[in-house]
Amino acid sequence: MSHADALLTPRARLRLARLVVDDGWAYSMAAKMFMVSSRAAAQRANRYRSEGPVGMADRSSRPHRSLARTPEHVARQIVRLR
């Protein structure tokens, strides 16, 4: 489910991507129509090319991994001191 401030729902993302990929619209023209950046339009179109309509679904913004993660032994010390 899209958040309340999302400019594009999955259905609108699909429409934007199809305009660019299937109908040959320029990123800038499709972006202007949907009130998003050209970069966002390109991202949606590229995802549509690689994944098809399934790729337009909402995705988690959670990172796959944390590079600055606190080492386990430090976390245990913190818990012990608390």
C-alpha cells in the first residue's frame, strides 16, 4: 500500500512506464504528465523493462544490510551496562 503522500500508485507507475516503454514517450514528457522527476520516470521505465508489470508494486525502503552496524560484542556490553 502506498503512503498518503505518494505521487504514484502502482497503477500510475505502470501507466507511466508503459507510456515510455511501449508508446515511446520521452522521460521528461511522461514525468511532466505525472508530476515527477525525469529520473523517477526513467527508474520506473527501466524497472518495467526488466521486471514487467510486477516490478511496479510497492517496495520496502528498508536497507538490505547496515554497513555501520554496531559490533555484537559492543551491543552486549551496552545491554549489560543498562
